[in-house]
Amino acid sequence: MRGAVIYAPGDVRVEQRDDPKIIEPTDAIIRISATCVCGSDLWDWRGINAVTEPTPMGHEYCGIVEEVGGEVGSIKPGQFVIGSFFASDNTCPHCRAGYQTSCQHRQFVGAGGAQAEALRVPLADGTLLATPEVPDDALLPSLLTASDVLGTGWFAAAAANVRPGMTVAVVGDGAVGLLGVLAANQFGAGRIIAMSRHEARQKLAREFGATDIVTERSDEGVARIKDLTDGVGADAVLECVGTNESMIQAIGSTRPGGFVGYVGVPHGVALQGEPLFYSHVGLHGGPAPVRRFLPELIDLIWTGKINPGKVFDLSLPLEQVADGYAAMDERRAIKAFLRP
Amino acid sequence: MRGAVIYAPGDVRVEQRDDPKIIEPTDAIIRISATCVCGSDLWDWRGINAVTEPTPMGHEYCGIVEEVGGEVGSIKPGQFVIGSFFASDNTCPHCRAGYQTSCQHRQFVGAGGAQAEALRVPLADGTLLATPEVPDDALLPSLLTASDVLGTGWFAAAAANVRPGMTVAVVGDGAVGLLGVLAANQFGAGRIIAMSRHEARQKLAREFGATDIVTERSDEGVARIKDLTDGVGADAVLECVGTNESMIQAIGSTRPGGFVGYVGVPHGVALQGEPLFYSHVGLHGGPAPVRRFLPELIDLIWTGKINPGKVFDLSLPLEQVADGYAAMDERRAIKAFLRP
């Protein structure tokens, strides 16, 4: 099969790779219908995460089940399925608590490289969910977002404790931040402040439910949020970047007793205990337990209530995956959709 | 009046000070019935917080109202009152959200020095609460704890999201930690693991509801908590110390999705973003909004349902306050009760 492999920063190639095979009786092999480039893939592309050897890339996927292992019971060949980037048994105490990305038996699905024609998904019963039937192509972009980016924005809103009527600020205008806006809107937020200085993203944020746009960053951004909230701060803040600056901005924008839901994978974040203590701001985040939200997200997409696939503003054949990385890195594209 | 003043680390003196006076029409003057030494006072005593000039000490108090300013309406002379260590208007958005220690007009009551015969309390209407009548002396220790240490343990449990049936671990066996045990018990925790290597404190922890004692610290302490919880971790952890080590221990002891309620004033705490992210552990804490809990706490004490005053294992006349600091510093006493 064809699949993407990173060799060095800025060097992602699509090449011939071995077809994935069932290894464990709990595995499934799926034929990828659509995949994409994640903001977190850019850490490798940019050389911020070291690339020590040629590594298959991609961890967002949906597709048709081709084969299942002997112990797989909940899905069968021919079904269209979506799964999280972390495989989970969905039965251990952490899964049952709704934190499937901390599953005691978790495996990184992306190890197999989802930017490819086919993928082995471990722990298929606990990881994959089938749609009611095989969807039309028009639904693929939205369904694909449920594999990671939508679930991640959704978790940011859940972790930040967003409730009806709240004022919510979203730090980060990447696909996760934009879908954090969508999630906050679905959670019933009364006011959603998107922090973005990029016109196309501001526009999409407004489509997804943003009521206000703040273009300032850091201290100026915090001051602007305070201005907009009578000096109080936002009730909930979604941190969707992962830098120290964005985290400090998120905490500073939150009212005492409010929560920051943080889902940007931290790079260089170091929090001093004393200012955090006196801020009274709560923190909750981590790798999004997408599996917890999958049933609800698939239903919302299937019934046309949300259209998160709009974050894909670039569509490419798999062979041109490197163009997708470059376009996202240079912020020419929000998110690149790939068809094998 | 007589009152305690710190001159240098290890040098707290009781001396003649000016009687407090009404300055603002929202002030009250109270005659102190009982006061005490706080764990946080020891930061000054030990020289960890700099003592730059002679400073009145003490911020935990209860007593009889002597005089009120012209705008005070909810309390009157002759009443017995208890208040938080931070004065709050109890009407601003932060107060209404239950975070009175972040009141937009907050003032540190301890600035006047509560280890004294009398004290000026600003924003009396929003800060003080009167008991049904003047209590017997026997109730004084328990009522006094509601001013800070009980409310702080209580907030740790609330911030850690303790709910019925949960397994709760408490890091720190000072008075706050011990009352965190009491709070967790009142919140209906099914199992309460007190981390302590001090026999008298273990005994009191058990009286307050601890079901298990863990004497190990740091990585060994975390491993022990994991052992006791089938490898899962505690559902909620109360961090009642404030060092980096205790914070790391608390986070490590918590299950994914669980919360650390942290109330120890941080000294040298620096949290790396990445391990916190992957732990899935939430953080919520800060200076306890004692005022939020005062009505409930006073009621529980008044009706004999809880007896938090047991944390006082040393009772001294105010004139011997320095002996109280020394005894607590050397861990000969859990908490020193003082009568002017």
C-alpha cells in the first residue's frame, strides 16, 4: 500500500509500505476513506519533535472495515468506522471513567500511520464505532473530524466546564480552537470570544458560533478579555495551542473559580505554583478522550446538526500529503483533507 | 491592647499596640475570644517569607463585636462572630461565584494582626457571620477553626470534587490536612487515605474518618496509593502542604480524570506542562473562600455534628504565643490555640 513517512523535518514522502496485517485477535484492518494532517504532526515537520528514524505519519482516520481478528465482536467487515487516535479497551477503570486516552492498555493508533491506504487498529471493539450505514462522500470530512480534532475541541469545552449561558474564550484559531468554538456553542455558551488575527479563521469561528473576536495576544489579549467581561474574566477558557504563552494567556483570561480546558500538547509549558494558586483558576486537560464523545459526535454529524468538516479548506490526494503539511505550517490552510 | 508582632525569623513578641479603631464605615471592631497560629505563619517564623519590618501576626479569629461603622447592617455589638482571613464584600461577581478570597475589594484581615486582644475587620457585612448566641467556651476551638483551617480543608475537598463513595487521599498531616480528612468524610468519601508518618496525627486522622494511613512519601507514597487502589489512583487528592514535592506526590496519586484540590500556599512549586497533560489530572485550588462555607460550617459545629477543634493540642495564653510558633515549627504541636 501507499503511505506517508517522515524522514526529517520538512521531508514527508508517500511511499510503498507493507500492507497492515492482523497481529492480535483484537485488531481490525480498515481501508482508509479519508485522513488528514493534524496540528500536532507539524511539531515533527518543524523539527520541534525530533525525527530519529523514518516514521509513518497520521493518526486521524475513518474508513471501511476490511478484516477483523477472531476476538472482535462489535464491528464487522464492510462497516464504515471511526476511531480515536489512541486505541482503548473501553472496559478498564480509566476508560469507564471516560478517560480512554489513559486506558490501561492504550496503544497509539498512529504508530501504524493513518496517512495511508490502510491501517491496523488495535483493540478494535473498544476503539472503533460504526456509522448507521456507509456514508455519502459529502459526510466524510465531518465524520473524519470526530477521530481527533472535533473530539479534542469538544473535550476542551467539557474540561473547561462550559455550561449554558457562560462566557467562553478560545485561545488558538487552528482547527481544534475553531471546533472548540463549535463545541462551546453546542454546550450552550451565551458568548464565545475567539482569539484570532486571521481573517479566514475569524470568519469560520463566527460560522461556528463565535460572538466576539479578539485579535490581541498575551497581556493585551488578557486585558481585552477583561474589558469585554466587565473586568471579571471569562467563565471558561479553551486552550488549544500548547505553548507557555498561550497557557498563561488562557489562565489570565479566566475568572476566579473558572476553568481552563487545555488540549494543546504542551511544548515548553512551565507553570509557577504561586500565581496559579492566587488566580483561583482550575486546570483540566490532556489528550482528548475522543472515544467518550464519539457516539454523540457521530450522531450530531449524521443528523446534520453540526458541520465540523468546514475546517478542511484544502483537499489533496494522499500522494500530495507534503503540500498539506507545508500549507498548514505556513498557515495557508487551516487543515488538509487527504484521500488515498 | 496586647498583640503579637514578628521582628525576625523566630522572634515573635507580644507587646503593647494601639487599639484598633473604625476607619471605614463598613468596619467592625471585635474583641478576640480566641485566636491561633496558622501553618502559613510558620513561613515567616522560619524566614522563608522575608520579614522586612515588625509586622502584626495572626489572621484566624472569633470574638464579640465591640463597635461597628455606620454602614454595617448585618451584625451588631454584643454578637459573637467569625470571619474569614480575607475580608470580602460578598456582593461582587467573584464573591457571588463563591470565590470571596478573590473579592474585587478584598482586604487581608490579618494585616491588623489577629493574635491580639482586638481586631479591626473591614467589610464587616460581607465578612463576618454571627452565631445564634454567644457560645460556651467549650465551643470556641471548633468555631475558631471555621475562620481558616477548617474552611481551607473543606475547600480542598470541594475543589477536588469529592463525592459520596470516592477514594480520597490527603497529602499533609498538618491541621489543614487533618480537617481535609474530616471534610472528605462529611462529603461522603468511601475511603480516606491519610498520608502521615506521625503517630498522634495518624490517630486524629482516624478519628476524623481516615480509613487508611500511608507513611511513605514521594514516589514511594505514590506507589503505595496505587497499590491501595488496584493501580488506579485516588479519585480525589487534597494537597495541604504547598511544596513542589507534595504537589508532585498529589498529582501522581490521582487517577486520570480525578482532581487535586490544592490549598497549601505554594512555595517553590513549578509544574511542567507535559507530564501534567498526560496525567489527565485536574487542578483546582487557591486561598480557600472560607466565607462561602461559613454558614454550613458554623451550623455543623453548633449542632455538634463535627468537632474540628480537636486539632488544637496546645492551648496557651496570648502572652506565650512564641511558644506556640516554636511547638508547631518543631512539630511538637499540631496547632496552638491562644486566648488573649
